[in-house]
Amino acid sequence: MDGDIEIKEIYENGMKILEHLTNNAHELQEQMLEEILKRNAGTEYLSRFFSSDQADKQSFKTNVPIVTYEDIKPYIDRIANGETSSILFADPITQFIRSAGTSGGQQKLIPITTESFEKGKYVVFWLTLWITVFFLSLGRCFSDLHEGKSFYLYFSKPDMKTPSGLVASPYSTFYSKTNTFKNSLAEFCISPIETILCLDHKKSMFCQLLTGLLQRDEVVRLGTIFASVLERTIKFLEDYWRELCCNIRTGYLSDWIIDPGCKNAMSFILTGPNPELADLIQQICEDKSWEGVFKKLWPKIKYISSICTGSMSQYIPLLELYGGGIPLVSPSYVSSEACFGINLKPLSNPFDVSYTFLPNTAYFEFLPVNKDGGGKAQETRTIDKPVDLENVKLGQYYEVVVTTLAGLYRYRVGDVLKATGFYNKSPQFQFVERKNVVLSIGADKTTEEDLSKAITNAKLILEPFGIMSTAYSSYSDTSSTPGRYVLFWELKMKGSNDLPKLDARVMEQCCCIVEESFDFTYKSFRKDGAISALELRVVKHGSFDELMDFYTSKGASISQYKPPCFLKSEEAIKILNSGTVGKFFSPKTMS
Ligand code: AMP
């Protein structure tokens, strides 16, 4: 068995394959790098650093620089504008994957090749592997999982074309259009492909939810790629359950679903009136508290599958509330550039998830990152040389660097990870944060992880009042001197969507807790008056949905949407400002 594995094999031998991959992690990584170099050494890009006859691992490591997207963008732009793709890799590329760009700040074009597409070695193939292996590992915990189906919500974005005519689509859209996905869909999922490929999110969401409710007895797992989308689905259900019930009661699809694909697909699912089911769903949704609503709507559901690590962890309390005790599983760690790892302990606490890297998806290197302050994130600096997968040290932070089969060489993905263990010989990592995404007024640097910890601490103050946080974001306000951190916070009552009554003293206490949780540098600047008091803006229910709409209107895929922890776009800040219902400050001076 080598790095290439047939999909059929995966279905049949998932665990055996996992053992093979993780036991031979080092050898498979070497093999992968060799193959990439053998094939692509003659490209314009690589031949700048060594000649074809020197294309070995040592020359690669010594001569090829570690780069960011900005460094290789000129090469990608040339290909997008019609120059030969042999600038970056030997095979002609067939299209680009378009990253969401909501967490890192910019949409990127990532190339894929005909070969990687056909062999399915890139996104399709490995996503399938992960999902399958993931099912198998779950199978150890739930014996009857194979009997039901998945209610996974997927969404598509229109393809864009580069000036040279190459298609650029988000990986979720690209994946949804492949035969592999279409073929496995009927087996695993209840949503018809037409509802997934519908480009109008509202119509797509309505039809997928209607399908989910009509086939509620078949559903054993509910999921989206990222937790932010599941949160959006809940909000949509809150707004549309009456209309969904009306469709179920009468057997007629709402008039505004005009998409021919959706109409046709739904005609096979919504086949006649079902007043009993409509009454039941109405009764569940009329309950003021939606605690445990998933279990009530889908009585056979065993778990929720949605990435809820990193910036997605802000949705964990909400999903746990709606799940009413159903396990929340963060299945995998993936990106447009490469697929990294899978969660082999699906039942672990969502805040403690580690991903086991798969050595045949890309060649991985790890740049040690110094997080000063004994694990407390004060400053994130990249240090030293990168290490191979086998030389990863437990407890160390790293930035992940990939070399792919489709033309990325020593490319910094921009994610910071913490090594937490090994599964056989494959390292396992916790996702920590996006690198270089920070709140900062001067020399202070507050990272995604710092902010998340600070919010977690502040939430504890609100819990006794039955108030929960549904989303947050922030920006560095330097419009006046000294500048300040501004925090946007969407809050609701635990049992309803009502806006909580906010006690100014309690909210001020939250501001203080947030500031207290920040690092030494922030606190000393704040005490010296170089940073003004933190401002907390509470926004009304639905404000973060508007933010998502804004980013998806700019081209981000809803399936891959990651709410930005730090806002840079003036328009995005304006959206949250217009939803602001209360402003609170920490005291002028910090003691
Ligand atoms: P994109 O390619 O636009 O879909 O974004 C990929 C990025 O999403 C990664 O580089 C990570 O920053 C983030 N991401 C993907 N999977 C996870 C995960 N399991 N936990 C936290 N963040 C993730």
C-alpha cells in the first residue's frame, strides 16, 4: 500500500489505512516531497533555486525560501492572466480554488491541476478519506450510525473566471460539483444536490431545512463545515419555521422558491400535505426556550459535526444549548491550500480537540513559534528553522508550512498550532489561532487566542443572569488619541432571543475582566495612558448575520465563512455599529 489509495479501499478498510498512514508518516512524507520535486523541478519557480539535476530534499530545504501568499501572488496572477502554468508546476492547471478570506483578510487563488483533480488527490479525495475515516472512528462509539443519514448543509457560490478564462471557486463549491461528492451524497446525505448547488443562499437554506424536517426520522447527524454556518442555520429556522410548517401542512412549496432545480428536487420530497408533522414541528418551535431543539426536531440524532475550534469556538455554548447534550464533533482541519488532519477522538471536549496530521495530503514543515510568557500568548514570533513532521516537539507552538502537489512550495498557511501528541508516528495539533491577525494600538499585540480567552472570562460574569454570547468581533480604534480596543458583542437570553436587560455596572465589570485578561504589554500601556479604556458595544440579535451577508456578497462562500475576530473593513465596522444597542466602557484609568 503506498500513498495513493483508491476510494473504495477507504470505505472498506478505513482503520487499516489510518494505521498505515500514521505508522509510516515519515516515509510517506519523504515519498511525497520526492514526487513533487521530480515532477516540478523544471518549473520557472523552482529552477530559480536549484537545477533539475539537484532536485533533492537537501537542495530544496537549503535553497527554496519559505513564502507567504504575497510572495507567490505575482506568479499566480501571471497564470490567471493567461501565461503558462509551468511557471509554478509541470501539469496544466484546470482551475483555482478561491479561499474565503474572511479570517485572514484577503481572498486567495490557489491552483489545482488536472491530475490532482482526476486522481482526486487534492480536496475531493482527501476530504472523502477524512470523512470516511472519521465515520469509522465514530463507529466505535455509536454502533447504529450507519443506519441513518446525514443532514449536512452545504452551499455554493457562483464560479468566477480569471482573465485567462480559468474557473475560480471555493473548495466547498468545487467539491459539491464533483462526481465523488454527487455519488456519495445519496448514500450519506438527505439534501438533494440541486438544493446544494442553488446559488441563492436563502432558497438553498429553505429547501435544505424543509428536506431535513420532512425526513427527520432518518437523520442521525447534523452538520456544516464550520460552526458559524450552523449558527446561521438556527437563526434562519427561527425566522422561517412558520413558513416551513405551512409548506409541510399544505404540501405546497413557497412561491418564492423559483429555482427550477430546487422546485424539481423538492417535488419528490414534499409530496403531499402532512398536518401531523407540521403540528409537531410547530409545537417544538413555539416553545420559548430552544434548549435541546436539535434533539426534539431530529429524534435519532447522535451528534453534531461542525468545525468549532479556533475562531469557531465562540459558537460552542450556543450549539451545546441547542444540542441539549448531543456531542459536538469538530471533524477536521482543512483549508483551500491543503488538507491537514482529522480528529480521531470525536467525543473529546470541543475546546480540547487535536487533529492528527495525514502524511499523504501535502509535504508539511513546522516553523517553531515563540509564544512568550510560558504559554500565555503575549507575542507570537517565528523562530528557528522549520522541522519535519517527525521532529515535532510536544508542547511547542508551530506555524504550518506546506508544499503541495499543485504548485505551492514552502508556503506559510498562516495558522499557529500547538503540538499535543502523536498518533503512531503522526503528530497531533491543537489549532491555536491565525497568525498576524491582531488587535494593536502600539507595541501591544492581542491575538485571536488572547481575545477568545478574555471573552470566555467575561462570559462567566453574565452566566448567572441567564445571558449568553452568540458572537463577537473587535477592531483597533485609532480615530482619536490614544486609541482603544472596541469590542462588538452579540448577546441574548439563554431561553429566548430577547435582548437581555443590561446592567451598566455588570457590563463595566465585563470590560474590566476583558482588559485584565490581556497580556502584560497591553496592561502596562493602558496603565500609562497610552491606550484608552476599552469600549464594549452590545449589538442586537442578527447583527452578525448581516456581517456574514456582507462578506458573502463580496465573494466569500457561506460554507467556508469564518467570522473575523478583528475587523479592518470600514463597511464591516459600520454594519456592527448600526446594530449597536448599548455602549459600555471600562474605567478611564486602569488600576
Ligand atoms: P479557507 O481556505 O478560506 O476555507 O480557510 C482555511 C482556514 O480556516 C485555515 O487556514 C484555518 O485558519 C481555518 N480552519 C480550517 N479548519 C479549521 C479548524 N479545524 N479549526 C480552526 N480553524 C480552521
